[in-house]
Amino acid sequence: MLCTANAPQSHWAKHMTLRKLVVITAVLALSGCATAPGECDATNRDSSMLTKMNCDYSGGYSDQVKQKELALSESRQQNAMFHQVYENIQAQQLSTKTDLASQQKSQAALNQSLAQLLTSLKARRGNEAQVQKQIADLEKQLKASQAAPTTQSTPATLAAKQQELKTLQKKVNQLQFSLGYEE
């Protein structure tokens, strides 16, 4: 009976083991290189361990995190702009009960905050047809409001102004919800 467990390996066997190791290493390295950083998705549970390691090593995951953090930051800024518009609408509604100078001041603040919001939304979401339509509608109402300054505080003009502000608030609300922001 021949026992080969303790027998030394031949040179040929060592060479084949080394060759197999080199081939396996090359295949693993090339399979890891096949993943571009843009293709890395941390939520993809079907990707291989090598792909995940390559994504982690190449910075694909950290790029994805940075992009999501940037989008979150932009969303927070726009949400703050929505809140500023709401505050200005409310101030304008309250000022319709006060003097003309106060009305004009709060109207100017409302116009400014709404214009900032619309500019920001156009830059970030201007390619979405529904959003474009809502932005255009709000811009039209903003221009009409700027073209017709408040000159008198009669009950009829105050009631019309209150209705205009309610309509504006409703449109801003619709835009905010269509973008997925919450109040």
C-alpha cells in the first residue's frame, strides 16, 4: 500500500497549483474591474461579493452616498423655501387687514420668496413636464400680482386679494405635494 499523504509534491504538481492560483487571481481581479463606480447600488442584493467589494474599494458606494446627501440637502433647501412662501402668504393674508404700506411690504416679500422657489425648482426639476406646467402657472400668477399693485383698501379689493392668496396657496401646495415634499 502506497501512502502519499506525507510524500513531497513533485515540481510539476507545485507548478500546476501555482498556475491555478494565478488564473483564479486574474479572473477575480478582472471580474472586480468589470464594475464601474456608477453601476454600484448598495440596495442590490443580487450582486456578487466581488462586485460589492469592488464597489466599496473603488468608491462607488461613497459616491452614491454623496449624491444622495446632495439631493437631500437640495430638497431641504427647497422645503425651507416652500415654508418661507407659506409664511409670506400668511403674512400677506394678515396684512390685508392693515395699512397699504404694510400690504406692499408683505407682497414684495411674498413675490421674492416665490420667485426664489420657482427659480430653484426650474433649475432642479425643469425637465419634468407636470412640474414645468405648475411652475409656469405660478410664474404667470406672480407676474400678474406684480403688475397690479395694491392701491386701495376697499372691502372688495381686500376680498379679492384674500381669494387670490388662497388660490396661490393652493397652487403652491399642489406643487409641493407633486414633488413629494411634505408640509
